[in-house]
Amino acid sequence: MARVLIVGAGLTGSLCAALIRKELPRPVHLAVWDEAGDSGGRMTTARSPCNPQSTVDLGAQYITCTPHYAKQHQSFYVDLLALGILKPLTSPIEGMMMKEGDCNFVAPQGVSSIIKHYLDESGADVYFRHCVTQINLRNDKWEVSKDKGPPELFDIVVLTMPVPQILQLQGDVANLISKCQRQQLESVSYSSRYALGLFYEAGTKIDVPWAGQYITSNPCIRFISIDNKKRNIGCVLVFLITPESSEIGPSLVVHTTVPFGVSHLEHSTEAVQELIFQHLEGILPGLPRPVATICQKWRHSQVTNAAVNSHGQLTLHLKPFLVCGGDAFTQSNFDGCITSARN
């Protein structure tokens, strides 16, 4: 039985795992490794340390489907909508740019539920805290080393982590990348930003008429969302009282601007968090202090320049097969990751 390794438990990696399981004609042993402590990648949903029922999307906030991809990727959307993993976005997002025919969707249980769905479909063995350090050729197989534990052999390896991490890999893989491929990989660039998740006590009131708002006049903050209102789940707001109100308080997420993220990339998260708080007070004066916070640094946020002429993936070696994929080879959205996984 062939052994297949997918490095990265984000959207492209989980989709790729599900498609391999569905479409390969013969049985395979499928493994997914990720250096983080949970699946999701840049579609991460974090839980409050005070109440695990209170969650917040720290990465992608909603999914926009254009008429083109509504046809091309129809089966993916139909399946996720039928299962209730996606639902139409009905809450008001101020400042959202809408084009004719676009549809927006949210994940009621958080965007990471999409990744968990595809990983479950794949039946893969998923391992966290597995940081790949080296890839070497050993008798027509890939010997993959991680920072802890012994190396393992695989027949096929798919790399879906950010491109700078691919370029840092040691071993034979560093010499197998051709000059042209290296130029393609080095041409990829990312934006950087911070996301701050705020969790509030049950009964807290956030008196605003929107579920999300794009900010254009602040040097630090680009987007604010009352996360549970955006996802239409039980929360405590002045205009929404539900049976869960006595147990779950509202959660809020703040995304910084890219210039702020870039200029504060090497600062301590504590210092950055306090700066975000100061700016947030100017936008939402009187906002109470949260009972818990999570500050996420997105060093590799959205792709600003994708690899040219890659068509969703870049094959580094044919026998044995080694390929890299992800939004770095398409575009930073749901449909870009579908395109990469399918290719």
C-alpha cells in the first residue's frame, strides 16, 4: 500500500487528502502532518480559554463565491451547504465590496469546521506538532524528517505549507529544486497582519448595528467582527437574546492593517495586543475589557504575488512524486485552494 504524506492541515491540505481518498483507484495510507497544535491553517477557529463554547475565527471571516466558481466548484458548495457547514451570510458587514452575482457564506461552527470536515472525509492519520525539517531520497522513496522523533518513508509527498517554509527545507529536496522552480518559489510574496480575538462575559452588550465592519481611517485596524453575530449563533447583544445567553458571551475579532502587521512583525505579541486595544477604544469607546484574549500573528497572511505559470501546483520531482500546492500557486481564497487541491 502506497504511503502518502500531506504536509499542512489547512484548506488545501485537507481538501487534497479528501480528494486523494475519493479519486485514487487503489488504497493508500494517508497521513497529514502540521506543525501547529490543531488543524485550520489560516482558517483557524480559536476557543476561549474560559469557555470552549465561545469561539472566534482568527483567519478567514467568510467565503465569497463568484458566478464563475459557483459553476466550476458547484459540488463543493452544494455539499457544504447541505451539511450545514456553510450557510449564507445574512448579517450586515459594513464596507464590504460586493460585485454582481457574488454570494457570501459563513461557517456557523467556525471556518475550521470546513477543514475538519475534509480531514474526516479523508480518513487520514492526522498528526500535530510535526514540523518537517528535511526531505531526502532513499531507494525511490522520500525520507521525511521532523523536529522530533525518527524520520519516516513515503512514496508521495505533497507540501501545502507557506512557500518560505518550503524553501527552508534541508536535505536532498534543496538540491532537487531547479533554478527555474526556485525563481518561481522565490517570487511568491505574502502580506502580514495580526488578529486579536476577544472573549466577553455572558451578559456583555456590544451596542452596534453591524456584525462586521471594514475600517478605512485607522492605521492599525482594518476589520472588526462580532463573531457570533456574523455566524448567527447564540450571543448576548442588545438586539439578540437566546437560551444560550446565560452561558456564552459575545466574541469579537480584530484584524490589523497590513502596514501595521509588517512594521510590528517582530514585536512582542503583548505589546502589539496593547496597541490594538488602544486603537479599538477609539473606534468602539466604552468597550469592556474581555475576560480572555488570543493574539495571532499571521506572518504569511494573504498571497500578494502568486507563483507564475504554476496552474495551482508545482511538481518538484516525478519519481517518487513530490509536489507543492496551496494558495501561493493560485489565489488566497476558498476557490483558489480548491483549484490547487484538484490540480
